[in-house]
Amino acid sequence: MKIVTRRLFLLITYLSVVLVLQGCNSANDPSAKTVGISMPTKTIERWNRDGNYLKTLLEKQGYNVELRFADNNILHQINDIQVLIADDVDILFVVPIDGSTLSRTLEDAKIKNIPVISYDTLVMNSDAVDCYVSFDNYRVGALQGQYIVDSLHPDETDGTYNIELVTGDPADNNAKFFFRGAIDVLQPYIDSGKFIVPSGKTSFDQVSTPLWSMDLAFRNMQNTLASYYSDKKRLDAVMCSNDLLGLGVLNAIQSDYMGKNIPVVTGQDGDIAALRSIIDGKLSMTVYKNVGNEAKVAVSVATAILEGKAIDESLLKDLPAECVFDTESYDNGIKKVPSFLLVPEAINAENIDTLTKDGAYVWDKNGKYLISAP
Ligand code: BGC
């Protein structure tokens, strides 16, 4: 009897261990998990790329993925997120169109214990956000400002230079970081009178462009040229916070600027049209953000969260790209969101070939322009 009891005890212990191990496995088994992704729009090149990178990477790791694009429409995005929450996704990636419109919707994610990763752009006014994966957005702007300083050499020349500023969507928290990074580099020259802003538009609100619209950037620049440069005043540089704005501004310069020089114009994202323009000698630079790496980092962080790991500096060592862990800079109005920030790079005609190194771009068959890698 004693032996039977002992055997029974051993069997029960063995079965319990097997069950617990199986439980752990399925808790960490990607094929049992669904990741929900809410993207702003397909019409902006980079969100298309991000959406596809994230989906492909997550599926490669075995996760199920529900990817939704919101047509740049806030109500559409709210609906997308509601559907993902109703579908009981295990984790949510959100790139907000307007950072401050999702608080109510994300409360439901919190109630259901669905972790939320704010991807690239910060979700504001919500304590449902667990962490933020992005680039060092302040540095993006600083690279743009520094490029203008390095191109005009205000410290080594006697002249003064006319510059203008064009930044992004006021509803996008990143735009404020880009602008601040750039203005912190340019302001000392504006203060000393080396850089003059003929339009007088130097505050974020005066130079922001809703929805990062290329068309609006074009029309605003046409107005600026008509109002402040019609007397053949020379325009030396336009600090533009991304490629769309830079290309819009260049179109206006091409059609309405009377000077002979091509002003220094900055960009960001490494969009194909922008790289073409750099090669054609029009856009001066872009700030390249390797969104493939951003997606890889976000997927690693998501996996860590799903495995129950804490979101802290210890995750850095296992991340697939260089990042800074920042717990101070990104305050969304309710909390300081722990952030993993990747490193952006300045690209111009001289170093554009470096873009082929990470596999995202290749030269076209004539070796003239860069195109997305197949
Ligand atoms: C992104 C930029 C992008 C812009 C417009 C920002 O939030 O960080 O890379 O150019 O949105 O889509």
C-alpha cells in the first residue's frame, strides 16, 4: 500500500511538472499570440515600410499579426484600435495620427491588460502606454540644424544668411522634438544676427505643417517667397523637418524663387523620392532612420514584455540595434514613458552609398538612383 501511495505521489508530481512546463511553453509560444498593429496611413512611404517590416518580422518569429492602416483619419484609427482590443490581441503597437486622441480608447486595452507599445510617435495623455520605441528625435533635428551651419559656415565668413524654418504636424509629438533639436543649433546664429529669418516665423506654431502635408508645405513656401523674397532677396537655407516638407519646399523654390542658387534644404526619412532629389543635386540631405532596425527593436521589446520581463535598461544588451534607454525625455502628460531610442544618421550626396550597406536600398540597374531593395 505504502509503495502504491509513493508511486501515485511520484506520478502526480511528474504530471504537475509536465503541465507547468507546458503552460510556460504556451505562455512564451509566439504562435499562440497575436500582435495588433495600428498604423496611420499607407500613403506616407515610411508607414508602409514600417508596417511591412513589423508584420514580416513578427510572422517570422511565429506570431499572428493583425495590421491596420487608418487612412490618416483619427476616427478610423480609433475604430481600428477598438477592433484589435475586441479581438483580444496580446500586445498592441500604435503609431498615433494625433497623439492626444487615443486616451479613452486605450483605457480599454489597460482594462484587458493588453500591453501597449507606442511606436515611433508618442501616444499622449494615456497611462495605458507601457513603453516607447523610436529614434532620438531631438538628435534628428540637431543633425538638420548642424547640416545648415556646416554648409553655410557662418563662423568663418563675414556675411549674413537668410534662412526659413518648416516643421511638421503639431499633433505629432515628434515634430516638437525635431524642431527643438534644430532650433537649439540655429538659435545662437539667429540671436547673433548671422542668420536672418526674413519671414520672422521662428516659433513652432508659426512654421508647423498639419499632417506633414507636402502640398501645404509647397503653398506655404510659395507665400513666403512672394511676401519676403520678391525683391530678389537671396534664400540660403530652409530647415525642413522631413522629406515630404523638403520636397514641397523645393517645388516652390523651383517654381517661384528668383535667385540663382539652390538653397540648402534638409529632410528626414530617406524616402526614395528624397534620395533621388539628393542625387539630382536638389535636396541637400536627409536624416536616415533605419526603420528595419526600429522594427527589430520593437519586436524584441514586445517579446520581452510578453515573456513577463521588466521594461528597463537590462533589455538593452539583447536588442538588435544600438539604442539609448531614456526614462526622462518623453513625458506624455500623464507619465514619463520609458523609451528605447535608436540613433539617426545624416545622409547627403557624399555618403549616400552607405545606405546600401544595411540592405534596405540598392542601386537601380543604371547605377544612378537608389531604389528599395526587393
Ligand atoms: C516620423 C517621421 C515622419 C513623420 C511624418 C513622424 O512621426 O517620426 O519619420 O517623417 O512622422 O510621417
